[in-house]
Amino acid sequence: MDPSQLRAFLTVARTGNLTRAAVALHLTQPAVSLQIKALQAALQVQLFTRTPTGMVLTAEGAKLLPLAERILGNMAELQQAANALHSTLSGSLSIGTILDPEFTRLGAFLKRLVESWPQLTPRLQHGMSGNVLQMLKSSQLDVGYYLGDPGKDCHSVILAPFTYNVVAPSGWKNRVAGKDWIALAQLPWIWTPPDSVHNRLLSTVFSSYQVHPPTVAQVDQEQSMLALVKSGIGLSLVRESIALREAHAHGLVIADAVSVTTELRFITLAKRQHEIAIAAVFSLLASVWNN
């Protein structure tokens, strides 16, 4: 099976027309038609039905299309890895990490990084996303994870949008159920330092309502925040997945009328985005999150 036949299959499926597919592939229409016929013969499957308006996938063709996309994607990844073995990328790359490794897919990312560029040594610095941004600007980091929009001085890609919930101690359902931000601002809160995304998100929300909630403690770790909520002293902002888990496991109460959305991003300084190692890492990270 020739990869060019798979590319012809994908292109005709996307364009729905042999002529447009030929233009996209820089081939003649008969050449594309021959590639489709050869692939159908090899697979012993009819992939398309010819109609007055163009080429339509058969049921069998629609089932095989995702597999063909995956095969071509794996071939491109193989070529990328092979090219990397001959690359001159070496030295170290400082990466700012945040939150837990499972959420950021850090393990999969580092595995790909080490396999693709064995001479490039990653050096990790864990902290809050605000710290990552400041360390980038002071040249202490090359790249890093960040929550929210880092601003125009940075180049970033959105890896995943997600939601924060407000969680309250067990037994506080009547105090938070159906309550809006103004009502919740009357209750005690567990606060975080300015470099924390919790601080940025909550400060923006409460400022928009011109309210200032009372704070009973300031912490910089999610586990510490959860421990204080469990102890019964106040409210905190927690990722939705963790909020649901803790509500089920420990009876924490989720405020059902409010939430905040943000994004997990990977960032570098805009002026450095075209550096060879940094551009390569961004490309590699995209492949981790597109799977």
C-alpha cells in the first residue's frame, strides 16, 4: 500500500471532488483516480460512490477514513522522530511546570521529548503559573505551562479549556446552594498569593461586583486548600474534576450557581518562539495533546 494512495483517499474524502483533490495534491485528475482505484483494489473495498455533485464516501469508506488518517499521522511522526535523531538539538531546556503532572500530561510530553531529542536535557521548575510567567520574563525559563492569557509579550497555545468550581465544607449546602458571587462574598474564603491563578480569577470576578470577601487563610498548594476546606473554615476555588471527586469522597459541597472557566496553555516569550529548540518543543507538545 502506497502512502500516496492514502493521501489521495483523504484528500478526495475532504474535498468531495476529484478535480479539487487533484489541485490540492498537485496531480492530474486521472492520476488521483488511478490512486483511488489502486487502493480500492488493494483493500477489496469500494471507498466512494460517484454522484452528479462529486465523490461520496461509502459506509465502508467512512469507517476506514479515521484509520487512514491515523496511519498517515503515525508515518509523519516516525519521520519526525527519525529527523530528530540527526538534528543538532542539544544542551538543556528549562520548563516551568504547574498543577499535577497527570493534568498537564507532563509524563507523555517528556517521554516524547527525550525520545525525539536525546541530547536535549529538560530541566523542570515547579511552581504557580504566575511564577512561570515571571521566570520566563527574567530568562530563568525557556518555556512553561500557564493558566489563562499570558498577554501580548508571550506566544502560547491553548492545550485545554477547563472549569473551576467553588467548594465548601461538608454541611454548608444551605449556605452555598443557589448563591451568586455577591452572596458567596459574605462567607469566609481561603485565599492564594497574587501569582496564583485562583487569585487572578477570583479577584477579577469579585472586582466586577465591587465586593471583597473575608479571607481566613492564604495558601499556595491545592492540597493545602482542600485540607482547609475539609476542616470547615471556608470556601475555595478548585478544578471541576477535583471538586467532583472530593464531593463524592469527602462530602464537600459544590456551589451550584457559579463557576469560572480558563485554559491550560503552553507559553514562551514571543521574541523567542522561532528559536529552533523552542519551536520544536511546541510542535512536539501539540502532538501529545492532539492524540
